[in-house]
Amino acid sequence: MGWWRISADTLTGSRFVLSPLAETFASLRLLHAARAAHPGERAWLDAHLPAYRARLTADPVTALLVPSALGTVWIADFLTVTPRGDETFEEEVERVRGVPPATARAHLRVSLGGPLPTPLDRDDLGERAADLLTHVWEDAVRPYWSRRRRILQADVVARTARVGRGGWAAVLDALRPGTRWLGDSRLQVNAHELPPREISGAELLFVPVTPQRVGWVSWEGTRRYALVYPCAGALAGEAGREPVPAGLGALLGTARARVLMLLGSPMSTSHLVAVTGQGLGSVGRHLRVLLDAGLVERCGRAGRSVLYVRTAAGEVLAEAGRGGRAGRGRVTSRG
């Protein structure tokens, strides 16, 4: 397994950041795999897969570059530039575009585990990758970015709060499959048999993305490391489809009980509207009743939006409604 040794100071100084490029690359992986994790992803694929495939059909070199760069167990590093925080997509993708040709070819040999196919032995690989990522951003990510950003910010708030309640070990164990705290200053980052890396003293970033079934690690020299993970509230796709327990629905009303069930992770009013299909006024009234009953509370902000989450009393009620079942749990390459 691959693991990093992390000092207490590095872990304490770590932070969560959002990255438009990481979100776009995760979306590219979803388009390439064309396998949805939930109905929200299925609808998104149905809307954007035809244009993506048409673009690759018109550009055979890029069509070969994509599976070569994604590899079988390792992603070509030049596609997963390490986020720095507070960068625009355009600023991030320029680092892909500017990768030296020899570096891009070397990274592809690693991801392929062998020599380059002749059509990829060329000097414009970084530019082609950046152009494709820009297409995915413009066509399939930017139209949703405002909403996705709110979802990602809510995930960050939830995990930050979890650090305060249960410590970093609880947060790291729940980031994604293959990631867990091993103790003795060791963080397992993937299941590959790789030499351990000493990252004490470096900057450590955690980067959520909305597509599920993805995740990777990246680093910039020895001074900045990032772990990208799928967020818990992915595209409002599956969360809103969990059936409301009959007893809880009878007690609170089905619509209000659905809001309570959704607030296991922080969500804004607009996010709840999108997930439930209820009107803004209805969601606002449900939140007011739940707030007054002490079942939910305000827990922070995502931009200008107030975030709400269940209180301890709300958790007890939700679990009782489920019949006492345990709470829901919420590839890898450098990848």
C-alpha cells in the first residue's frame, strides 16, 4: 500500500480547497468510464457524453491520449497538477498546457507501463490535454459550477466539523476507499505497493470533487501534496432518493421528514430545494419548524448560503426512524 508519513504540525496545518480543474478532470474520468454511480450522474452523462465522444471521434490523437494518460493503475502526472487554492480554471489548466513535452511523454510511459504508441510521440501533448479539459469545463462543468461549488463547500464544512468532534483519524478514514489513518503518523493514500513518502513540513491539501468512484493524489515537488476525494453530497443524485421512514413521515409529515433525513451532512436551502423538488418557501418553513424543535441547527456558510445540519437530537430521531440501523457510510492513482 502507498502511505505518507505526516507530522502533527503538517496535519494541523492542512486545509481543504476547491479546484475547478480537479472537478473537470474528475468529470473527464466519468465521461471516459461512462458508468454512473447514481441517477444524477446518469442524467449528466446522457446530456454530455454525445458531445464528448464526437470531439474524440474528430481528433484521433486526443482519443488515444485519454486512455493512455488515465492508464490502468496510474494516471499520467501532468494531468493532475496539484491545486494551490484560490485559482481559476484558466490559471490551473495553463499549468497542464505548459508541461514540457519530454515530461509529458515520460509521464505517459509510466501510466502505460511501457513505450509510447507512435501517434503520441509528439510535442503537443500538454496542449491537447489542456484543450480537452477546457472543452469538458466549458460544456459539462461550468454550467453547473455554481451549484457544485455549494455542494463542495458543504462537504468541506461537514468534514471540518467532524475533525472537531472525532479528530483527524475519523475524517481521513472516511475520505474514500483506500484511504485510512494507520497510526504512528502514517496516512494510507492508496492500495498500491509504493515506497512511503515523508511529507512532514510540506503543505497538505484535501480536495473534494462531485463525481463518485474517483480519487487520486498529487504533489508539487516536495512542498505541496494533495489528496482528491469524492464528496458526500454528489450532485444531489442519490441523497434525495432515500425513502423517508414511514414512522418518521407520520410524525413530522413526509416532506419535513425528508428534509431532516437529508441533513446528515450540511446543506443550504437552495441545495435542499434542488434535491427535494420542494419550493423555496416550503423548504424554509420546514427548516424553521425543525430549528424551533432543536432537530437541526445552522453550522456555517457556503459562500452567501447558510448551511444546516442535524443536531444530536435530530440524529437520534433520524436513526430511530430508520429502525436503529447504523448511519450511512458516506481509483486510485496518483491515482
